[in-house]
Amino acid sequence: MAAGGGGFEDPSAEVLAEAAAAFGLLASAARLHIVWALAQGESDVTGLAERVGGALPAVSQHLTKLKLAGLVRSRREGRRQVYFVDDADVVTVVRLVVGQLADRAERTSVSVRRLRGL
């Protein structure tokens, strides 16, 4: 690994590829919404479908992809499969990015309303 600007070591090609794959999965608004919802607390597929407004089969497919990537885990509770994110770093990244964008959108909306005199 080569040293980059600021003295940080550049990650290996394997680490960068893995990060790119994880970010690629989160590039889907539907999957990002699912991870956001699971960062707030665990849920089964029916609850997630209701919360994110997706069809049950589509949400199930998204969950499968997220599980294969290691971003989401599940456990069986009786007849239900309960999904959760137990990686604090994934939760932090999702909350940070989504939270910052939501704050930015709110500030822009307030500025536009002020300009319009609303």
C-alpha cells in the first residue's frame, strides 16, 4: 500500500473492490431505504415492505442481495425471518450520509421558501 496525501495508507485493491461492491448495493434507493429502516430496528420482510412501500417479492430479493453482501443478517423467530443490521459501521455510514442529505434538503427548502416569501 502506498502512502497517499495526509499520510494515510492507500487500501489494497481487494479492499477497494469490496467497498465498491457494498456502495454499489447501497446505490439502489430501495436497498438504501431497507438498510435505513433496519438501522432503526429489526423487522420481518412484511414490515419492511410496508415501511418502504415495496412489493413483498421485491423487498425479499433486495434482502437476499444485502445478506449475501454481509450488510444485513437475519435470524428465525418461530415462523418469521427477522432482519437486522448488526454492523455498527454500516449503520454509521448510512445514518451519516442520509442524515446529511436530509439536512441539506431541508436547508435548501427553507431557503427557497424564504425567497418566495412563504
